[in-house]
Amino acid sequence: MATTFGHPTDGAAIRNDLKKLIQEYDLPPVVFHSLRHTSVTYKLKLNGGDIKAVQGDSGHAQVNMVTDVYSHILDDDRKKNAELFEDAFYGKKETDPQMHRKKPENTLKVPDGVDAELLAKVLSNPEMAALLASLAKTIN
């Protein structure tokens, strides 16, 4: 950081001003350098993970300084990843762990000669269920 005349700002002045802001707005205590870590973390989040762009912006010579030292995991991103995985794997937006134990509201009568357990496994896969529904429409 520089003064209006382009000279480096004294570290003590920065620490004192930051301390005043923290007290005035009842913020959690942090050191000034932690803002650099936060900046790198959120730049990676906002630009979709473009490590080289953040490396250039932060001035790090080595990309591993960005990935290994300055970037941090955000709980919101972890939650979003879990929801995306849940949706992709189970085909549902819910993340309720009990959802897989709930009995289905609509039950199908399984024709004689059809393995009910195998049919249930096939229909539990949303892609297979959609494929079978599509095939059934073409048969009728």
C-alpha cells in the first residue's frame, strides 16, 4: 500500500487503522496479512479457479504459493459440491440423508416373470428410467 505521494505506508499505521476498524465494527480480530489470503481465496472462487490469473494478480512467482499457501477451502463451496454430487449421483436436488430410506409414494405392480429387485435397481437410475420411459412411449 502506498501513500498519496507514492511512498510505502508504514506497517504500524496499517495495523492501527485495521485495529480501529475491527473495534468500530465489532469484527473478529485478524492481522492485515490474512486479508491477502482471503483475497486470493475469493478471487479463485469468483473467477472459476483461474489460478494463473490470481497468481499474476497476487504477484507470486510460483503457482504453488497460490494453491498451497494462500487459497483456502470455503464451507459454502464444500456444501455446493456436495449438492452437485448428490444431484448428479442420485438425480435429486435434496440432500436429506433419509431420502433414500423413504418408501416411494407410487408403487408399481411388477408383472409375473420380472425380477422385481432388478427392476427396482434399473429404475433407481434416473437415466435408465428415462430411457425405459422413452422406449415405452415408442412402443405404444
